[in-house]
Amino acid sequence: MKLPAGPKTPNWLLNQQFQADPFGYMDAICQRYGDTIAIMSGSTPTVHVSNPLGIKQIFTNTKEITARGVLNRSFAFMTGNQGILQLDGSRHKHRRKLLMPGFHGVRMQACGRRICELTKKIMSQQVVGKRFLAYPIIEDITLRVGVEVVLGLDEGEHYDKINHLFTTANKQSQSRLFKLVTKLPFGQKDLGRWSPWGYRLHLREEIFQLLYAQVQERRQQADASGNDILSDLIFARDESGELLSDEEVRDLLLSPIFAAQDASATAIAWAMYWIHRLSVVRDRLLEELDTLGEDPDPMSIVALPYLSAVCNEALRIYPTQLFTFPRLVESPIEIMGHELSPGTVLIGNIYLTHQREDLYPQPKQFQPERFLEKQFSPYEFLPFGGGARNCIGGAFALFEMKLVLATILSRYQLALVDKRPEKPKFGGLICYPASGVKMFMHGRRQHQGQSQPSVVSSV
């Protein structure tokens, strides 16, 4: 085996450096070791690849390199043992096909109006002349959309309880106290609901029970006319022709809801930050949105070229996941001139790929125009991963991102409160905006740039 070069620093120290400054850490090791880097985890080498040619090799050599579900076992705690991330081979491929219709085609288009309506409703609750945090508000929008797409629930008791549980679970996982305590020797012991880990277990059980009850209730209704993912799964059959168990249906629902809430909200929040940080971007975007008139058709919005470019650039700088899901080398293979043995773990480093100077000149700069001037390959621009493990809801996330942004920007005058750059905070696979994107509501905006007078003259 001829491994690429990499740091010899103990793994625990590398993890600390990464957690403290993920982008600075990755920029530094790329500058020192190049775009193919080996990091040892005990006796197992993990090779990070950020060269598009190497990423293509990882995604296309599916016989020598497999996307094993066991490599994602750390996610099973909140997404179930039979969730899409934990499945392998033909079973994984079959279940992906079952989930796909809810996030593509006619159903996705039909959801457009609802996304705009929810965005208007939730944003209308913000007080003119007051500060607010953009991220939790956007998270509320994306979670509600996700619950409707995945579960088909309208507003009501179950709808509100599911929203509350998922929001609480996400907030706890991002909290500093939870991250700190769970790293301690006793941190992952159940000491009751008052303890961070005990409360985590309680939230997990509540979510699992509530979704399981939804599956059973829908099974009893036996209504095949539903246009949501739960309805699809209730009537779906496995490879042997048997109906999926209630437990498997429940597990398959978990990842799509978490992704709809988490990844989508993060992408939109970062886009809000960049748009309001750079007035030239905001002004050009508003000019494009105004060409559609008032209350435009959602499909006209998603077709706007500059809006698409702005969303892609936001996803380039802070992709919804920093890394592809890991792959395992099953038989000897050469990747970027390095001979790798079975047992080697391969990870595509999405962030570093998106930071390549040869692909994206001045990569730290927010420049949407680059996506109007060039079409990038799926190995050069891959914010939702790629290959057999690419995000099922990637197309829907981008669709939702455009509609939420267009609805907010065309209706409200907003400004960033803090002139200092927003810092990223890593959690799981995603980098959240650390401060939540603090914004100020100046007032309503009228069509074609005729804005109402601001309530106050400064933030």
C-alpha cells in the first residue's frame, strides 16, 4: 500500500483542531499535504480526496469501492437502524427509489405555493423595527415544509408536537453544553431526563414513538390517495414482495425530516447572510425578482438565473455537508497515483474541492457570477455529495432555498445587525452560522424597488 502523505499528529488532537476551526484546519492541511491526504485512525487509514478526478474515481469504481451503511452507524442513534444511511446494496437502492418521488417532479412543483405561503406566514410574525435571528426562523419554515412533504400532516396537535420535538432535538445537539458534557467519560450515561444524555434519550424515544404511531394510524386508514412519502411507504413492498414493517417505515422517515429541517435551513441562512452583506448582490437579485411582477408563479422563480447562481455560490462556500459519506476499499485500487489496500476508508472532501483555486478563482470571495460563466461537473460542485450516497432531497433543498429567499427578499427590507463576518460552527456534517445570522427588520418592501420609508434610520 502506498498511502498519500498526511499529518502524524495524534487523532484526538486533530479532532480538537478541527472542532476549534474546521475551515482553517482543512485549509492548512491541504496547503501542506495537497489534495489527497491520509489520516490514521488507529490502524485504519482514512484518505481524504478533494481532486475532482479522484472524487470521480471514488464515485464510479463501485466494485472496488463500496458505500457501506455500517460506516454511517454513528447516525443510527437518531435516524434508526433501518434508515436509508444504514442500508447497503440492493436494499439501499430499492429504498432510495421509494423515497425519491416525494422530492422530485410533479410533487415538488406542487409544493411550491405552500413553501411561499409558509414563508410569508412565519415572516409576517416578525416585528418591524426589531432584531431577530434568521436561522431559527428559517429552520421553522423548512421543518414545517419537511413534515408536510414527508408525513402529509396539516396543522394540528400532531403537527405541532412533531415540530417541537425535532426543533428541540436539533437545538440540543448544537448546544455547547451538550457537546462538552458528552465528551466527558461519564457524558454518555443515562442519569435521567435532567442530564444532557438522558434528555437526549428521552427526545429520541419521544420522536420514535410519535412517528411509529403515525405509521400505524396511516396503515389503518389505508388511503392510497396520499401525496406524501409516508403514504408511499405504507403501500410499498420490499424485494420479496412483502409490505415494509412499521418499524422500517418509521426509520425511513427520520433522515428526510432531519435533512429537510437542518441542511435546508443552514443553506438558506448562509445565503441570507451573503446577500445582505454584499449590497451589489442584493441589488442585482432584487432587480431580477422584480421582473416577475407581484405574486409570481413558483416555477418562474426557480428558473431565475442569478437567483440560482446566488444559491449555488452559497452552497459552494458552505456546502450542506462538508464531506461525502465514507466509502470502503474492498479490493486493491489506485486512486490519484496511490495504491490503496482493502480496509482503507475514502472520503470526498467537499469543502476543499469547492475551495480549489483552479476551479474557483478567489475561492473565499462570494461571487455568484462564476456559476453564470461556467457549468461545473458533479465532481467539481457537489454540495449534496454524490454517487450512491448523494442526498435524496438535494434537488428539493435547492428548490425550497430559491422560493424561501425570493419570498423574503421581495417582501421585506432587512439588514445585518453585526458588521463582523459570520463565523461557522461545525456540527455533525454541517457548518451552521455561529450567531444565527442576526438581522433587523426595517419594514415591508414594495414591488419594483419602491420601498416604504424605514421605521428607523439605523440598526
